[in-house]
Amino acid sequence: MATEQHEDPGDLPVDPLLGQPRMVDDPRISIAQGAVVLGKKPAQVHRFITLGRLPRHGPPNNGRPLLLSEVEALRDKGEPIPVKEAALMLERSVKATLELMAGGHLPLVPGTKSMVYPADVAAILAAPAPPPIRRPAGPPGYLSTKEAAERLGLTAIYVAQMAAEEKLSALFQDGQWWFDPDHIEMVRRARQARRDRVVARPLRRRGGSSL
């Protein structure tokens, strides 16, 4: 009867991290070993576990609670960066980058409110078809703030301010103001009529007589 032959551990090279031959492809490692892989202190590794950045395996008193592959994956993600920096890398606005996060395309670093991993940003940049920037559609037929401003010959900031102060009729939807084109046209004509009256008004000399 054929007998199973096992490779002698003495024939295997010693893994510098484990201090012994690696008997499995993905060994379990200690907190201290995880700290070496990450280039961090053990206290920081404990914090990563608490924040959910690293899964913990086995019972609470387990001396080797980490999988080497998961620790290496966290290391390869890079140091977290703020959303503003990610937006610069992606050549998108901060708002468009936040939309990527809300859509699940760019995961938030666990335990933070506005940090992402550089590796996740790089994955989006390397994708054959990066997620499109979502453009607010607004109510059908309505004008955006920029479009209304162009028709009125004003700045978008001033038009938005007028809408907020109820000096212009507008709807606030999807984070911005939207304008009925008929109302904007009425306002445009009224503004033009006032300008025409000012231009047509005769100049008066001192004493009340007109030229």
C-alpha cells in the first residue's frame, strides 16, 4: 500500500516574517508580525482591527488573529488620502468624487468620514470606462442656474442669491436651483425695458430745462 509522503519542513526555506518555514500559502500571523508588514506599531494594528480595516480571525485570545494576505492587501492600498486630493487625481470636482463614493465606486476608509485609499483611486483611473459624472437633470424643461444667469446677463452666484431671497421664482432640487424659462424670459424683458427707459430719458440742464 502506497504511503503519503510529506515534505520535510527542514527542506523548506525559513520565512523571515514567520521565523519558520511557511507551511501554508496564507498563514495566520500575530499582531506584532502584522505591524512589521504594515510598517506600523502594534497599537495601530489593534486600532485598524477596531475600525474594521482589518478582519480578526479566531477566538479573542488567539495569538495569530490576522491573515497575511489581508494584511498585505491593506498595506498595498496605501496611506489614506482626503477626498479633495482624490478629486485632483481623478480630475473631477469634489462633488463628483463624493458621488463616486455614494455610488459605491470609491469606498470610504472605515473609521473616517472623508478619506479614501490611493489604490482604489488608481483602480478607477485604470478602468477601461470610468464611472460617468452624474449631471443633475432637474425638472423637465427647466433651466439650471448657469443657463438662467446667461439669459439674464448676470452671474450664476447672483442668480442663486436672488432665488434664495425669493426675488426670482425657482425650485430647489438635487442641490441646486432650477428656473422656469417663461419666468426667466419675463424677468429678462422687464430688465431690458427698464434699461431702455433709462437710455431714452432726456437729460435735463440745471434749472429744469431739457436739452
